[in-house]
Amino acid sequence: MTGEEFEAAYAARSGVSTGWLHSAGRYAEPCDCGEPECEGWAMGHQQDDAIIEDVIVARAKRRDVVAVPYEVAVDLGWI
Ligand SMILES: [Zn+2]
């Protein structure tokens, strides 16, 4: 997976465009957080973002549902 592909998938999951992500200063960055579901990329400029994203993906997979935006994951008690 390329960084561009990761950004496109992240944008689709989040219901926004890659243009919107870039306008918010968010780009794919290599990630080595160690989560099994890690795609090797993370969105954001902080490692914390990368870890949260992977936690959300991992917990969604465990429940057999699609990943949700961060705010929703907090409401659901996933974080
Ligand atoms: Zn990661």
C-alpha cells in the first residue's frame, strides 16, 4: 500500500476527501506502532494519532464492523 492509497482509504472511512485532509495539514506518514492491524501508515503529524487510528481499526475488526471516526469511538467506549 502506498501513502496515497492509505490516505484515500482513511478519507473514505472518515467520510471526507483527501483534499480535505491535506487542507487540514494531515498526510500519511510511515508508522511502526506494532499493532497487528497496522497498515504501515498512519494519518497525522503525531505518533499518538497513529496509535489511536490503529486501536480504532483493531477494535472495529474485533467487532466485525467498519472503523468509525475518533469521536464515535470515544462515545462507544473503544478508546
Ligand atoms: Zn501503526
